Amino acid sequence: MHTLKKKTDILVAGAGIAGCAAAQELQDKEADYLLVEKNAEPGGLTRSISIGEAHFDYTGHYLHLAKFKSPAELPYAKQNNQDWRLIKRRSSVYMDGKLVPSPLQYNLYYVPGTKRERCITGFRNRPKIEKPSSFKEYLLSGFGHDICECFLLPYNEKIMACSLDKLSIDSVTRFFPAPDPEMIEKGYAREGANNDTGYNASFWYPARQGIGLLASGLASGLNSIQTCCPIEKIDISSKKVYTPLGEILYNRMLISLPLKRLCELTGDPYLLGLASALRHTRVFCLNLLVRCPAPECLGDSQWIYIPDKEMPFYRIGIYSHISSEMNPRDVSALYVETSVPDDQPLPVMTVLLDEIFLHLDRLGWVKREDCITISANWIGFAYVLFDHHRNINVNKIMDILKSHDIYPIGRYGLWDYISMEDTIISGIETARKFI
């Protein structure tokens, strides 16, 4: 669109996969809607980035399906299963110079040195906590002190950028299921990696185009979308939004912007107070195209967890081990992720890059001089933190917004930790209530 639509019944704010799915449902039912997006193209963080022959995602985004059997079944996504691959997870934990198959708790046989015996002893003598009050207590009572100390605590504290005793057990959903004692004992006693557990034991990924293929499908065919149109202010009383292209009046709004950002845009003192207590991480993602195959020491791992506190990154992923058709042959494509708390200044980019490459070189994984393409980006809202006040504050915010006909959708709008599949569903089901 070029001329901004000044008035609409339903304003959909944010053209990520939740907003596009909501707009598709509204369009399908012939509702009066307008979808606005700050970027030049839809897709949000699910877009892919192309730089010359290199193709990356904003960071590692894999499609985990629980309610639908395949990408072709996702509503409005317009996907062909022939363009996708169903992939079995191959992930590892880097520990004492060795790659241990993940989930580590079910592969204790491979834990190096004396840690192996300590892990199983700690598990067998784990503390009995009937009602854990924090994520940390949940892990300790489920897996024991040593499994937690060598991996579960340091890794999760790196990715969440905070102490796990500050997080409630609401952090523990289907993404971190309770331990299976029998599998832990089997994984300690015998060789042979146990890789078939957890919500992400298998996942879908495009053969060639990166995860942006999903975003493109959801955006395809929308006839009332305005890009390059960031929302600068929301007047919740007069139901008006202000953008650089002009003002828009609406009756109802579906919005996938981060809930904290939404509250800030309203300028409402009470909402601002509630939003100030919402916590999240920011993630620095470094995408690399390297002029040689991935080193043999990485095996065939698709991603590697790094619990070591001395290293600035918590995970690296190897696109080349997920889709060999995504980038040119005889090169490797990787991503490196670093997490930063929301209440600390962002590190200086050049300093952070130097530190990352220093450790990658020491590990023997990547040399800076071998990089053909280096692409870096900050994800301002990465992981939502379920601290002990999250539920109360979010519920209060949602009640106020609903009274003004504003309905958040998607992972960040709902201030939740949900899959791409659930994000799409949230947009569709919320839009359906309007029709």
C-alpha cells in the first residue's frame, strides 16, 4: 500500500507470523482490517537474510509442530512439504573439551572424567522438594546437584542472563519436562546416545530458503498491509495510533508488538508502571559464512550448548548441518548467540566481536580470517523471563488492554515463551473472536 488507510475496524499491529496469520483470517472472513509493519517487509524475526550467496535467519529458528503434522497443514502458510525437511535433532553440550550428546541428563555415559560418577550419585541423592518455588529448585529436586552444577544451572543462567532462583516454576512448561529417572539411569549405564526426548526431538526446516519461507507464505496474498509504518504512539482512549505516515483510527486492535513496548507506546502511567517490572533478555546473534566446511571436532551437531561461563556465547548453531542446500558447497554457515540482561548497557559491538572470535579460535571452531561474510544483529526482545511477579503484572495489563479493545497476540504480545506454531494459532484464534 502507498496511501495510508486512515480508519479501520480492526487494526493489526506487527506483521510477524502472528500478525500475518491474524490478518489472513480477517481477510478470509471479509472483515475490515489494516495490517501495519515498521519494516520494509513482513515477517518480523522469522525473516531470513540474504547477503550475496549467504543465507541466514535472524537466529536459529526451527519449526516444531505438535498440533499439525506438517508445514503444509499450517493454516494460511501456503507451504509445500517438498520444500521442507523433517529433521531429527542432533545437538550437543560442550564440556571439558568434549561434545556430550544432548539432552545431557539422558547421556551421562559420555560426560567426561569424574563428573560422570558425580552426576549419577547426585541424581540418586537429589533433594526432595515437594513444591519447588523457583526454576532453580525445580532443577535441583529433579536432577540433583551435580547435573545442575555442570550444565543445567550455568547454561540456563547464561541464556536467561539471570540467576534461576529469580525465575518461577512457570518457566517450566513443555519446553523443560520433568526428568525420567529410568532414562537417566540407562543413559549413564550404556553407550548409545538418547536423542529422542523433548519437544524438539525432531523439527521442520526449509531445504533451501531459510525459515523466511514460512513468513513469506503467511504474508502472501494480504491486500491491506502497510509497511514502513512504525507505531509511535497509541491513544487507548480515543482508539487512535500515530505513525510517521499519519494517524489511524480503529475500533479494535490485535497487536504482536512486545507487551512491554505496547505499554510504553500508550504513555498510560499505570501501564508504564506495570510494564517496567516485565523482564526479558536481549540476544546478540552473529551469523558467519566460512570458506571451509565445519571442523570435524563439531561432529554432525546442528547446535551446541556452551555452559562455560568464561565464554561469551551460550550456543552456536551450524546451518550447514541442518540444510546443506542453503549455502554454497565447500563452505559452512554458523550462528553464535550471546545473551544480555535488559537492565544492563549493551556491550560495545567491536569488543564483543573480538571476544567471540577469540574464543571461537581457541576452540578450533572458526577463525576470523576464514570468514567470507559476517552479519550481526541485536534482538531487543529475545527471551521473556517468568519471574515471580510476571503472571500478576501480565494479567493486570491484559485486563486493562481488553477494556480498551486491544488484544495482544504472538510470543511477545502475550509475553510468553511459545513455539512458532502456537504463535500462528494465537493470531488466528484471536482474530476469529472478532468475526
